[in-house]
Amino acid sequence: MTRDALVLLGRDTPHARETLATHARRLRDRGVADAVHACHYEHEPRQDLRDPLAAVDADRAFVVPMTAAHARETTVDVPAVLDRVDAAVHYCEPVCRSGAVTDALRDRAAEAAAGQPAALGLVALGASSLPYHRQVAEYHAARLRERGDYEDVATSYLVQNPAAECLRYNLDADDAVAVPLFVAASDATDRDIPERLELDRGGLAYADPLGDHPRLTDAVEAQIAEKRVLAERDGTETFEDSLTRNVTAFAADGDGR
């Protein structure tokens, strides 16, 4: 019988550890895999993840980045260390491109505004050279617009345009809420975004990040179910499969080994 392991990958911060631990516990309780691991990296995934990944004991390992979208670390650094897993590795897309996450963002907005706000703004990290954060933010913005719950839905970013500091001016409503499109609380959600939005001026509610929302757990579970189906189809390759197949070996990994 094939033994499956689920590996959740996240930043090594107190909030991220707590968040991943909650999702891991729920997924264990649901029996989505024979084992569920939460692995963390601080600065260098190829170094920080090496030993935790080597400790995974399974025939197949489904690896899920618990981030909003791909970045350099998930497209280059993480794939480069996945060969430490002594199993057939199935690398998954970051968890946030899911309809379940749209539900979670809507819930966070309602919690922050104490009801249904007229307008909603998403604040994502963004990247100057990669499209992935913009793609995920626009995916959720489009779904929220289609539902017709808001008079206006806008996106903004910390690292690219439209900039987060312009969000309050780009929302065409007096009753608005900004929702950070981040998995766990961090300096970005606790300090950078509030400063950029000038929350102390009032007039704009601010929501919590996704955190331990149950629909984020649902998103991971659905992703694993889909990946299992794809893994059993011959010739079906995802973008994440290509990342692990095309990984480039590095002469040094940062600590002399």
C-alpha cells in the first residue's frame, strides 16, 4: 500500500509556525495523508529545509508552499532541495489560487467591517519581475466582482503598481475594507501595509490575513486531491512538475557542503 505524506512549507516566523501547525492538525484529523509535516525556512530554503525534508518517510510526498503565490524561493530554491525527500515528490502550486481562499477573503472583510462593506481592496506582496502575485490577486478580485457583493473591488501591491498607498483613492466607495492577501501575519501585514494605507487617518477598515481560516485548510485538501489525480495520469505535467524536473544543481549551497 502506498504511503503518502503531505508537507506544508512556510516561513520560519512565530505566526507562520502557529498557522501551519493549525492547518497540519486539521489535515491530520481529516486523514488526507498518512503523515502531515510542517516544515519551515528562514532565509535559505536549500539549507533550512534539507534535514526536515530528509526526515519525511513515505512513498509519495505532496509538497505545498503555504504562500500566496510563487516567488523566487518557490520556483528556484525549494525545487532545488526537494531531492532530499526519499519519495516520489509531487510539488504543488502555492495554496492561495483556490476558490476556497476567495471565500476566506470575503469572510475576513466582513469580520473587519462588522458587516458587508461597499468596497473591498486586496493588498498583495507583488514582484517587479514575476507575474504570480498579480495573477493570484486578480483571480480573487475577478471572483469577488462576479459575486456582486461589492460596489467596487481593487487590487494593490507592496512591490509593484498599483501601489498599496493608492488603494484608498482607487476604491470608489466610502465604506471600504482592505484585506491582506497573505497566509500568515508578518511585518508586512502588521506594519508595512497599515503604514502604506495610512490607517490612522480612518475611513478604511483593515482585515486580518488568511491565517487559520478553515477554508484555507479546505484549499490544501482540494489541492492534494487534484494532484493525486494528475499524478496517476501519464503525460500530464504541471508548471510545478517542470520546476522539479528542470532544477539546476548548484556548486555550493551556502555552508560549504
